[in-house]
Amino acid sequence: MNKDVLSEAGSLNQAVTALQMHFGMPASQIMEIAEAFRRAMVEGLYEKNGPLKMLPSYLGIPTGNETGTYLAVDFGGTNVRVLLVELSDGRISILNPQPVTSLLRDPGGKYDYTTEETSAEELFDFIADLVAKLVTPDESYILGHTFSYPSWQKDVNTASLICWTKEVKTSGVVGKDINLLLTQALARKGLGGVKPRVILNDTVGTLLVAAYEDGDADVGSICGTGHNTCYFELKPGQGTKPMIINMESGSFNLKLPITKYDEQLDQTSDKPGDHLLEKMVSGQYIGEIMRLILCDLAGKGLIFKGAEPSGFPFSTKVVSAEHLSVLISADLWAMDNMLINEWKISRPADDEIVALRSIASMLVVRAARLVASTYLGVLRHIDSKLERKHTIAIDGSLYEKMPGFSENIKAAIDEVLKDRSKLVTLRLTKDGSGIGAAIAAATLGF
Ligand code: GLC
């Protein structure tokens, strides 16, 4: 068990300072993690072991001249979306006027397709129902499927789920051919004219969308509910053509500065020991790390002194990434609503608010610096002397919306690469998981 960082704190202020020291990551540590990450990439690619799965996508970089109209299914961590995408003369248009999307879990508790009680058929019927909102039984389309979970691909259209991540547990999907499950569900709805032809990870979709317009794009990443990165590999192994590799980097676990809170979170997660990096940096988990810190502070009498043992912060899963965002952005109205109505803290003291904001920022900065370390690892692998330009295409709610997150990734890269960091561009690439599926289908010439 990691050391008790708060053992010597006599006040809330001292406790926050101790936490900040403990969670801080100097540039030397970033470089150490980057090098461990680079080695893990090589190990995963050629020796097929180590923490990075290095999964083949069988997709290359698009030319920007791909054309056609395709259906895209985006099955992410939080919702499922269906889009009709047209590619023509380098232009991308979404043809459906209204978004066709549905949450995987109903916040009101009416349904939840992510539980063990849900079968593969029920989950894929739910997806096929969404497709039916956009397509009639007499229409024919090629479908690209972005499936954002670790999957072993045999070819561009055959992927079997290795394991669920992001706390999804639906039964009967692990080990199955995902696009076959989708094809069967579409047939059950009378949509046999819709043909799934390609399956890809959301990181791969993100890279494809950026590369459609930007010749320097060679890395794609998601910083949202989950975290993962892919990149374009010139030498994926003997007899294999250059292709994009989905690293499943959320499962990286070497040299990470794991605290006792990370350990606690891991132990109570669905898969202890798995996806350790993801549990330190992604929207699914960052709120829970904050809650565990607050529990520790409250248990030691350093914060929320009058809180009931059954009230906040002792009940689980009440702190979300959105809460961290509200605290950091100092949106006073939203903060009052959150503290008083959601967390039931009637009168937070000023020093408590300062502490909450500092802890939220500290976690976001650590997440950003950890993610930056892995990007630096990828750059070391693909361009060891850093001689060319690279665009890292990034999508996801944390990257787009969490105050300070993208800025701190950039700052960490600047700190390490100094003036050579101008060769590296971080590019917010929205909707990679939707549009990317259409581009993937188009690169295959359907
Ligand atoms: C999880 C999934 C991975 C996905 C990432 C972002 O880490 O395992 O496949 O890319 O979340 O959605």
C-alpha cells in the first residue's frame, strides 16, 4: 500500500500542499514515463508482450480524395450514434439533419445496456433500432462501425472483443465477432441492405479525420470517458503493410506515479489491475479519485467536519468529471448548485472551496502530464530525432471541455521538447469516431 500522504497534515491548507507535492510530476518523471512507454510499444509490436496490446487496424492514412456516402455507427463509452456521412472533393458533410443518438444508460434508470444482465442481442438490437431511425428497409448502405473497446482484428471487418473497458459488462460479447453481431441485429430489423464492412477504434477514426485534411497527422487519441492512443506504424511486423496501430494505451502501467487513492479506485473497479493509466487520466474515473481524496480528508477531520457518515463524500460515485470542471472554471452559480443541491454541503467554508478547486486542478494537471508523457513516448518511437512535423489529433470531452487539460498537455510537451516542440501540433479533432468510420470505408474503395 502506498504511503499516507496526509499523515502529517494538521490543517486543510497543509493537507492540500502535501497532496500537491505528492501528485506533482516533474519533467524528469515525464521523460522517464515517455521512455518506458516507447519501450513498451516496441515490446508489444515485436515480442507481443508487455502492457500495450498494439492492435492492428488494417487501415492506412487516407489521401484526402476518398468519396462516397456511408452510414457510420459510433459505439462509444457513453452513447451510441448513427450518422450518414458524405465525402466529396475533400469535403465532409453529415446528411442526417437531426442527430440520431442514444445514451447506453438512461440517467433516470429506465434502461442500462451496459450491465451483465443485458445480453449481446439486446445491446445490438438497441443499436439496430437507432440505425432504423435513419434507414428504411429498401435502402442499401455500406456501414463503418467505430467500436471503442479493445478488439483483436483479423482483417478490416472482423474484430472480436478482447475485454470490455470503461465499466461496461454486457454479457455474451467478449470473444465474439462484433460486426457479425451487428449484421445479425440489422437483419432482425429487416435492414439487410445495410452492410457493415469496416470496424475501427475511435482513436483510429480520430486520426483518419485529421489526416483527411492534414498531411502531418500521424497520431490519434481520445481523452474522454476513456483514454487511448493510436499512431501510424511504418513497420508493424514481418510481411505486414504499414498501418495504424491501436495501442490500447489506457492499459499502460509502467513507472506510473500510483498513489494510495489510485490503488483504492483500482481495487473497487470492475477489473482490478487492468487499464491503470486510463484509471488515472480519464473522465470515467477522475471524479472518483477526487471523491476518495475528499473521503480521506473528511475521515481525518480536515474538511466537511459536520458531514453525516452516510452523506457526501462517503457515498460512492457522486463526484464526476463535470464536477471537477465546474470547480476549476469557478462558475459560481453551478458551483453553488453542485455543493448545496448535489453534494448537500450547506455552508462550505472559504478554505474548503479553495481546497476543492486546488484538488480538482491538481488531478487535471496530473492527468494531462501523464497523457503528454505517452505522446512523447510515441514521438520517440516514430521519429527518434524529432526531425519532422507531427500532428496529434485528439478528441474527447476532457480534451475539449475540461479547463486546463489541453493547455497542460501542451505545456508538458513544451517543457520536455523545448524549441523543437514547434514541430508538434495538438489538434482538437471533433467527431472522429463518427466521421472516421465513413472515411475508413472510403479508403477501402467501397
Ligand atoms: C477505452 C477503450 C479504447 C477506447 C478508449 C477511448 O480505453 O478500451 O478502445 O479507444 O476507451 O474511448
